[in-house]
Amino acid sequence: MSENRRLFVCTNQKSGVGEDVAKALKKELKHQGLKKLVVDGHKLRTQVQTCDCLDLCKGCKKGPGAALIVYPEGTVYGNVRPADAAELVAEHLGRGKVVKRLRREE
Ligand code: FES
């Protein structure tokens, strides 16, 4: 059985920071070896995708970063900047821990 995890990053900001956040997340996934994993015999693949407004704009407009959502768990992060990518990948995707300082309620 194979399972996919997806991160959707809003790119609807005027600054275009969402594109940079998505690039940084992809780079970190590769760098930290978390793009493709085998967990308990199951293949787990993580993909980062950009998208238009996620309708989570509170997460975008309160600061200079982007909103993103992680599926399948549905965790929402807001005001994510490229510099947050390493921590988000290591903690959420690597250790399964929510990064509380970036967490937003839907
Ligand atoms: S502008 Fe980013 S979620 Fe709406």
C-alpha cells in the first residue's frame, strides 16, 4: 500500500512569497530525505503543490508569509516564510509534531 501526503501552499499574495515557500519546502524535503519514505512497510510520498487562495486568508494577511495546509491530516499553517521550511519539514513531516508557532485554526 502506498500513501501520499500533500502540502498545498497558497500563492495568492502580492509578494509571491508562496512560490518561495513551496520551493523551500521542496528543497528541505529532498535535503532531509523525507520526500519518499517507507514507514511500517508502507510507502509514503510527500508532494508540495502550489495553489490559489485556500480561503484561509487570515493566515496570509496577518504577516508576510503564506498559508498552507497539510493533507491528509488537514493541519493549517499561516504566515509561513521560506526560512520556516526546515523546521516545518523536520518537525511536522519528520517527527509528526505540529509546529505550534505557525499553526492556524481553520
Ligand atoms: S490569500 Fe492565501 S489563503 Fe487566501
